Amino acid sequence: EDDEEEEQQQQQQQPQVERMGEAAEVQARQREVAGLLQHGKHREAVKAALQNPPLGSHDQAVKDMNTEVVLNAICSASDSEIDKIVADLYHNSSPDLCDTLVKYIYKGLADRKYCGVLLKWHASAVNMAGLGPVVRAMTDRKTV
């Protein structure tokens, strides 16, 4: 009987530990992105912000925290840098990063944050990668 209670407690604590790990990962990403932005490294900041998003997380607070990290990185880049950053994401990194970028663009647009800037990023992503990232962002069940 004591073993059963102990096992139930461990099972209940596991999701909490996972959430704490996810939050710590996002906070580490936030610090990394902030450091890159302080040094004017917008391209690297956007890449870092898009790496390993918490797609499988069930904790909306973690997802929202990561969205702020990504939007901060995106919105800090100047208009003249957008096409260069998207091209770098598409050609020199994983094309999955373009899909992730489009997911965060839509999330920002849905929240009605930074719409003007996000529409510029959206246009650049579609010009560079076509409609594939848009379709995948809209149909993927793993949300940001």
C-alpha cells in the first residue's frame, strides 16, 4: 500500500518536473537571445529563438514565454535585415526553422502583436520558401 502511494506521488510530480525543465530551457534561451541582441547579432538571435521550441509542451505559460522570446528577436531586426535572416534560415539552416518562424508569425498575428513587422516577415518567408511553411504551420498539430 505504501509503495502504491509513493508511486502515485512520483507520477504526479513528474509533469511538474517536466514543466520546470521546459521553463528553465526557455529562460536559458531568453538569456541567450538577449545577449545576442545586445551585441547587435539579430540573425543569430532569431536562429537561437527558433531552436527547439516547446511544441510538445502542455504548459501554455511556457509556450507563451517562448513566444515572447521569438517575437522579441524578430521585432528587434531592422526591415533591411528581414530578407537576409529568412534566407539564412531557409538556405543555411534547417528548413524546419522557416516552418517554426511562420508558426510564431501566426501566433503573434493572432495575439494582435507587432502586426506590421510580422506581415513583413511573413511576406519574406513566403517569397523565400513558398507556401510550404504556411501550409505546414496551419496543418501541424504541434502548436507553438
